[in-house]
Amino acid sequence: MTDATTHELGDDRRHRASRVVGRLVGLALVATVVTVSSHLAEEREFLELARRVAPTWLVAGVVLQLLTYVVDGRSWQLVLRRADQRASLVGFVGLGLAKLFVDQAVPSGGVSGTLVVVRGLERRGVARRLAMSAVVVDLYAHYAAYLSGVAAAFAVLARSGELGIAIVIVAALFGLIALVVVGTLTVLTTRLRAHVPARVLRLRAVASLLDAVMSADPALVRRPDLLLTSYVHHIGVLLLDAATVWTMLRGVGLHAPPAPVFASFMVSSLARIVGISPGGIGTFEAASVATLHLVHVPVASALAATLLFRGLSFWIPLVPGLVLARREAR
């Protein structure tokens, strides 16, 4: 195969990836418009609650949420830096926000934002092989962090006698999603991919994603230092989000023990992930209020803190997330 032909194939793959990401962002935009228009009451309630919360706690919540983007971006930066790829932290923070927007608007267990990240890294001059390796490492770490968080949440809820069947079912559904995603990544980045039927690799719906995953460098994907670095940062993001919920509870005048609040947040996050509504609207709120009440938080305080958290983590980042996602899709 000549260099010219190889170059043309590379350009064709990039163009196909751009089209797929563009359609994905378009779908996310439609889903967001539908979500916002059908939940304006929740957004207005968040604004009303925000006016009544003690300013110190509200500012603390904003800072914690900003730190989640910094920690997430730092994870990408360090993983690529250890692979001898230098890049600015600011650019990764924006990419993380774009990924968050697409992941929440198009529920897919974290996979929908993956194509956005790959496209964004390539726009920053990162070779596809390295970009996809970083993405695979990130997905492994993402699910490892969530599974660790769920195990901790189960321990807290079991100790208090509040580990009900509904929570176990939600966790089982998440475990199934994790098994499918991690199993697929493992097959496609090892010698097992030779056994994947060719007709599966040619399916139009997943061909671009499968092609991208298979381009990952197996040696980089299996590096313990990269996996550990990403895992620690993902744990940090979970702790910062849970701390935001705790801070919002303090903002409405309630002091709750941190461990039960973390357990509630993990269960609510699982409900958001396994749900089909954009952003987990409805499922996250219901699970959060119910699990906070299980650990003896009054319903009124649980609802107020949940809506405040959702405002800071979902409603406010929507517009900048959309803008950044559209820029990454170009």
C-alpha cells in the first residue's frame, strides 16, 4: 500500500469520525432541548433554592464542581504526558466538560462521549493510536472507580441495615453495563479481536467506534501506572461530587455524616447511568431523595440538596458543555 493511499485512508477515517461525532452532538442537542423544555420547573426551583442557600455553602459547591473538571482534565493530561505527549490542562478541562455534556444528554454508560474525546484529542494533534489508548485507559478507570464506590456504598448501607432489593437490582444492572463495556474493550485491544466476526466490525452503527478502539496500543492500555493514575483521578471526581451534595445539605441547614451521603450519591449515580432519560432527569432525583431519606435525612432537605446539586452539576454546565461539544465536533 502506497503512502498516498494510506494518507487517503487516514483522511477518510477522520472524516467519518467527524461526521459521527457531529451527528452525536446534534442528537445530544435535541435531547437537551427536550429535557430542558420538559423540566423548566426543576430549573426554576433550583434558582429559587439557590437564592435561599447560605452564600458560603453555595460558593463552596461551585468550587467543588469546578474542581471535578480540573481533576478530570488533569487525569487526561497525566496519562498522555506519561506517554510523552505534552498538552495544556485548560484544553483538557474543556474537553472533559464537552464529554460530560454528551454523556449526560445521550445515555450510554460513558461510551457516547468517547468519540467526542477521540475527535478532540486528534484536533489537539494527538495521534489516533495514542488518543484511543488514553480513552480506553480512562474507561477502564471509570468503571473501576464506580465499582469501588459502589462497594463502599454497599458497606455503609449494609451496616445501617438499609441495603434493599431495589438498590441491589440497580447495582446489578450497572454491573452488567460495566461487564459489557469492559469486556468489549478487552476483546478489541487484545489478541481476542481476531475472533470477532468481520460482519460485526462492518456494522455501520458501531464501525467507527470499534475501529477507533482497535487502534489503541495494547502496551499502553495495560500499563499499571497509567491505569492507577486515571483510577485515582476518577475516585477524586466521585468524592468531589459527593462532597457537593454534602455541602448543599449544609447549605439548607442540615449536618449529615459524610459516609451515608457518599453512599446515597453512588446509588443515585447508578440510577442515572442505567436510566434512559437524558441526564438521568427524574431517576437521579428520585434515587437521591429516597436514599438520603434512608440514612435519616428529612425529605424536604434531601429534595432541596438534590435539586441544588443537579443545578450545579447538570443545569449550569449545559450551555458551556454544548458550545464546547460543538467545537470539538468540527
